[in-house]
Amino acid sequence: MQQMLMMKGARKIITRCVKAQAEEKLLIVTDPTLVSVAESLAAAGEDAGCETVVSVMRPRHWDGEEPPLAIAEAMSKVDIVIFPTMRDIAHTVATKSALKTGTRILSMAGCAPEILMEGGIEEDFDRMKPLCDRVAEMLGAGKEVKLTNPAGTDVTINIEGRPGNSHCCVCDKPGVFTGVPNIEANIAPVNVSGTIVFDGSVPNLRGSERGLLRDPIKLTVEDGSVVKVEGGQEAKTLDNLWRSQNDPSVYHIAQLALGLNPSITNLNGLIVNDHGAWGTVHFGIGTSANLGGLVQAKGHIDGIMLQPTLSIDGEPVLKAGDVLVKA
């Protein structure tokens, strides 16, 4: 029964998000935790006339860890890659290389079967694309972002000279990347200073309670990197993860992103949901190379904050979680 309910979302991804055409080569990369999602996507791909292959790999240890070499090479030899995986492989050399060859790539990392059934997947992605594109343009043209939130975030972000990225869930041209259903506009900062407080979720820490936070995580940032982590047990878990990777680059502030899917009104601890939650902001920490930055780290961790107020060069974009920009 669940498989039947998932097919509507799967068909939407194949026909409207990646706009697959008959005879195109489609590779679905998954792991044992999300085979049911991969099977639904494969069925929809076959319905569309694609030459469809499903590759199942061992789950990665952390987000941003490279996939096996055989899969990495295959990603560069197909038209479309979709990856419903527990851990995100978007911020990897494998993904960057495949994009350069013209592969269209759609991430469904950290998802669950419910993502294909309800919530953000029900949004009209073509309708929201102009707004996402507009915010990305503002980021790309901007020099400085000011960001606060009620939990204590107070940060200044230099974004001058970096491209804005529109991840609008529409992936219909060669070499384009997006995620589904997390509509977001993002940029790789040049430099960041101040205090960042995650009070929503850190989906990369998902476990028995997914990635929803019980206690806020406070990060002190100097010269573009996290220098101090404070909070409860989840903050300690995050700090321990970074320490275990033994790579100074994992502390790099890699991404500033705005969630723009109006059909996602609540966080649930899943990356593909929480990244797109309407009126939220999240930071990616670690690899920035796939977003227009310069850093390739061992991992990439994302944290979401609630009720943000954000301006670009003094122009208000968000006010306490309300989106002020029009397409």
C-alpha cells in the first residue's frame, strides 16, 4: 500500500522535476535504508521510457563522504542521477565531476517514504521557481548579509563576488543540481563573523528522534570558521563528529541558504524537508566547493534556525520568518 501512495510523488519527480525523456539514462543511487523510495523512482523512470539503473551502496558514515568509485564513475556517464540516500553525497567530488560532464543531479538525501506522499512534494515547483531565482539573484549581486534570530543568532556575512544558487526543484538542463522538495536559494559566503544559533534541527544528527533539536546549538564563528560549540548533548555530538573527522576544513562556514517551499510549514528532522521550510535559514558547514566556494572538506553539516530576520545590503528579505521578497 505504501508503494502505491509513493508513486504520485515519484512520477512528479521524474516528469516535472528532472523532466526525464524517453531513452535517457537514469541512475538512482541509494542504500539499504531507502530502497523502497528508489524502487518507486525506478518504476516512474521506466514508465517515462528511461533506461533505468538502481545502485545500492553501503550507507556512508557521514554527510559529504564520497560514494564508491564504481558509482562515482557511473554518475558521470548518465543523463540523470537521483539519490535517495541516508547520508548526503551532494557535497562530494563525485557529484561535482558528474555535473561538469552535464549530468542533471537531484538530491533526496536524508529522506523517508513520506517525502513522496505529502508536504513539500505537493508544491507547484514551476510556480515557485521565479521567487527562488529572484532570491538567488539578490544573493549573487549582494555584498553583505545581516542575520539575527530570537534564539541569539547575530552574524555578519560577506558574500561579495560569489554566485547565488537557485535550488528550485526543477532540474531540466545539463549540469544542473537541485534537491527535492527543499526549495532553497543559497550562496557560499566569503567570510562570516558572529554567533550562529541552530534552534530548529540539524538533520545530519538524525537518530531515533531524527534531527530535531531538544536544545539549541550555539556556534561562535571567527574569520569564517566555527571556533566554539556550546549547548546540550546534541552540541556535544556535533562537536565530537567534527573532531573525529580530523580535518580543520569541516569547521568552515560553507553555505547560507533560505528555505522557500510554502508547503513545508514544519520541521521534521529530514534534510529534504527542513532545508526548504518556508521562511527559515540554514547554514552548511564544511564543503563549499559545489556551491561556488573554495573548500573541499571531509563532510558537510547543515543546521536550521527559526524566525530569522535577514537583509542583503540593507534590503529586508526575511522578517521573523516572513518572506518579504516577491518574484
